[in-house]
Amino acid sequence: MSVSVPAGADLWSDPVYLPTTAGQEVAVSVYVRGTIVPSAHTSAFRKNYLTPAGSGDQTRDATGSSFTATTTAFLVVNAVDVQNPALLGAVVVIGGSVVDGVGSDKTGVMGKGPAAPLESRWSDVLAHRIVGELPLLQQYSVVGAELSANTAARACALNPPPYGSVQDRLEADVFSQSNVRYVILYAGTNDIGIGTGCTAEQILAAYDDIVLRSRAHGARVIVSTITPRASYTASQNTTRQYVNSVILEDARKGGGRFDGSLDFDSALKWSNYPNAIDPMFDSGDTIHPNAEGYNAIGYSIDLRLLKAK
């Protein structure tokens, strides 16, 4: 099938009957004629395959022998929608580079250990836990809607709309997905970290907007505390700690402002210096976790928050 996709547009293919199992990899081969720069998610942290330039259309090569080059980016294909009536729906994880998995390819103290396997993000851990720990009829798919450098608040965005903030991206990257039942939001660290930084009130107002709009689409929102950065100033840490206190206080009251709360801060922080990531969990840049840190985040998530609706 040959199609033309306008710049900036999305296109859904016709359904394909292809039985799959939980966690199984699916290869989608795409041929693009001419010389272009394809749409890409460069921080995918998984291996994808390419043919050398000038190889022509190899989409029917079922052996894979033509695909001799590799990339760790996602190219062209944005999602694979799987019809599974046994699932309760989808959990969409959204945020910036800590959701993207930056640093997840590193291990050891300050990231100085051997390379980690690809797909060591906390969302990968969550997906494996759902399959391994929840009964078959209480499971969800996990959909990644992460984008490095994202802020929670549009007003604090590093980049212009429509990609700069979670507020900007909800319609295109969350509500466009099928049967979304939960949104797990980890954002706010970049809101604080840019320039003079956003205020706690701006970050919390963005959370409230994201919750309101998600609920209108039938999705519950679970919000995480903001993890440490050794580079934060005292003022920035005051902002972070205030936002975190609001998230945790809502959990203590049984929710209402949010539909659930997670504490990624406690999963990563160093007991000797709570405003920094534990060196055992640090990728080396004092901002992003290593694979062990992402694993700690993934196992800090209480699966009981994912209730059937």
C-alpha cells in the first residue's frame, strides 16, 4: 500500500490480523521514496533497523537480512494499536526525559558500570509488572507519550507549542490513543529548572488543567512527586518540595485533586543529601537515573492504583 502523509499529519493504517502476546516485539517496515528527514523520536532507547541508503523498497523482506543498519530512535511509526478485549484499557505515561528514559542505558554508581539492556525505563518495568503481577482480566497496556525537555506548564515551556509542554500535547499524544483509562504524569522538574524557573502555583495549575481535561475524556490521572537535582538552588528546592507536599498531602487525604499519587522522589533521593539522587541510582549527570534508578521507580508504583473502572 502506498500513501502520502502531509507534513505534521497522522495516518492510521487498515487493520492487520496478526496475533501477538504480551511484550512481544512487532516489526513494521516502511519504505520512503526519495531523500527526506523522517519524523523521529530520538530517545526511544530500543534497537530498530534500517537498510543502507539506495537499497530500494525492502518492506517485503521477511528475513530481515536487508536491514543491516541500526538506530535507537523510533522513525515514522508513532504507535501500534492492538485490539485485545481482555485488557481494561491503556495507561499512558507522559512527561519529559525521565519518562523518556534518558540514562536508562547506564548502570552502576554515577553511571560508571557496564551498559544496561535497552528498554530499561521505568515504564518498561511497569509494563512487565502489570503482566507478571496482575490477573489477566485486570491488566492494562502501557503507552509511552514522553518527550525530553517537556514541562508540565505551557507557561514554563522550553520549546514552543505544540510540543513544549504536557498541557500542549494532551490532545495529540494522550487522548488520540485508544481506550485510555489512566494517565501517569511525571512533569515539573523542567518547569523548575529553566532560567529563574516556574512557581509552584504555575506547576500545580498545570496539573489541575491536565487532570480536568483527562477526566473529561474518561481517564484518571496519577501524579508523581518531582525527583531531586543536585543543581537546583535553595529556592528551586523550596518550589519542588512544596509541589511534592501538595501531591503527598492529597494522597494522605485519599485523593480528590488527583486520582492517585506516586513518590518517585523517595524512590531516588539520597539519604545523605535528600536534594540529590542516590549515587547508586544516578546516571552520572545528577538529573537522570541509571537503569537501577529506573527499576526503583518502576517498583515504587503501587499497582493497586490501577483499579478497574
